[in-house]
Amino acid sequence: MLKPTMALPTRVEQLTTDWFDSVIEDPIVDASVIQVIHGTATKVKVDLAFGRPDGTAEKRVIWVKTGFEPHSKTIGTERVYAGETFFYRNYGGRYETRTPDCLFADSDEEGNSILLLDDLCKLGAQFQEPTAAGSPDLIAAGLEAMARYQAASWMDPELWKVDWLRNGGSFDAGKCLDWIYDPQHWEEYQSRPRVQLLHPSLRDRDRLLEAHTRLRRDWLRRAPWALSHGDAHFGQLYSLPSGEARMIDWQCVQVAHHMQDPANLIVSGLSVEDRRAHDRDLVAYYLEKLEAFGVEAPPSLEEAFANLKVYCMHQVSWVMCIVEMQPEENCAAITERASAAAMDYGTLDILLA
């Protein structure tokens, strides 16, 4: 990857041929924006033409991931974006994360970040929508992916030395709990449909904040730990025609207890009925895969399942996710699943004991 010779763009119009040519090693002779998707980050689909010595051009579709949103520098989101450039510059494609090829990744001192990633659609990738719960088989495939990258990073002392990873990554650096449970934000969102899907006993801002704080402070770095996606909800999962599943959006990468990612996926991705019927079997399958991928003496099923009950707390915070990041229907779907899980598992009682 080359260091940019032009400033990082701050709006779509600045994604020019000249800019791409300045940051990509091969010559770029044309760049055309195809699509712009708004959300937590801005995703821009671009058709690039790579110049060849014989005067011809080779077309290639890539995705630009950056922060051109109104909220991009208002609630610590710029730290989240920087978390993903950190990941791709240091760990992309490593530890069996199986991430897409990255052509460029950088952040600047003004809080701007940008990634240029290969197009996963050419692989036949199928992305998941939180409104439609996944099948147990799909969640199992996602757990297998997690077991693969966790086994490759299991208790790796080199990862533990990295302050950014050990201290909660961009989630804690960006002080996400501060805006999630901000009193004014809480009051403004009480009329939203998703709140009615939260069990009445969970509609207590102070209790939720204290429970989530304890999760981050007291539980996150308990052993055994490994590389963690950090925000492994169902919407981050995609599947390939082969049946393999992988994770996207590594902006919250961190070192964390091994059950953080599996708990988030199981709770956010399964319908309430399917989770109740299959959660234990899925945890057992995940543990089998950990061992198959090289973890000697993985945790017992009882230990892992007990931690599932705790680490699902993160999904409860979807009730306060801002609509500029995720549509109301996505927030409602995961809030309903997470609420049921927290009540079934006694999550807050465990964390607040």
C-alpha cells in the first residue's frame, strides 16, 4: 500500500481518477462512482479502470468505505472508522479472518479514514439482513468462521501486547457507551417502536448502562481470549456459494473473551424460537470447531454456555442504536431477539450481582 500523495477525500465528489491513481500502486486511468450506500459508514461502489502497458484498461469494481455521513464525527464514530483502517493495515487477511483484498487503508489527523476493498459480490457473496432471522445452519457456519480465526489467535501474546486491541479497540476508544446510554438520547428514543419490544424490566437506562459497563470493564478480557470482531451481529455475516460464512466490517476489532463474538451472533441472528431450541447445540458445535482448528482443551460446554448468557448483553444496546446508522426495522428485530435472550438467560442479574 502506498502512502497517499493527495488528502483523504471528505465527500463523494472527491473520489476522482486522480485521487485513486495517487493511492493505488497500479495506474488508474478512469474511476466512476456506481452506487452510494449510507449508514454507520458510507459505502461507495466504484468502477476502476487499471491502465496496462499495451494501452488497454482492465475494469475492476471495488468498494470505498469511509465516513461521509452527518454523524461521522459527532459521537466518536471517527474512532470506529480508524479502527477498521488499523485492522486492515495490520491484520487484514491474517489469523484466518479471510477478509477481502484491501487496496488501500489510511486515516489522517483530522479524523478521516478510508478503505478500498475488493468487491465480494464477484464471489457470489450473500449478505444478511437483520430483519430476516438466519437458519441454525447459517449461524453454525458463522460460528465455524469465528472458531477458525479464534483458533489462529488463541491467547496469542503478540496480540495482547497491542494496547488498542487489549483496551477494547474503537468501541471503548470512541466511548460508545456514552452516546448509547446518553440520557437525552434515551428519552428521545422512548417513543420508537423498538422500545416496546424490550421487556419492561429492561427499560431502565441506569441498569442497562451499569450492566454494559461491567461487561466491558470486568468480563471483556477474561481468559481464554482471542482476536474478536467486536461487533459480530447477524448483519455482519455473509455466505458464499460453497456454504462458507465470513464476517465483514472489522472496525471494532479487539482482544476479548472467546464467547463475545459467538454470543452476539447467536442472539442477533436466530429467531427467539430457534435460539431456544438450538443455542446449546450451536455452542457445542462451535467448541468442536475450536478443537478441530487447533485449540488444545477448549472450554467445556457448561463454561462456554454460562458465558453466552453474559456476552449477549451487547445486543441489548441495539435498542439505542441511532437510525442514521441502522434502519428502525433492523433495530427492532435485534432488540426483540436480544430482549428475549437477556430475560431467558438472566443476563442483567448475572452482571449486576
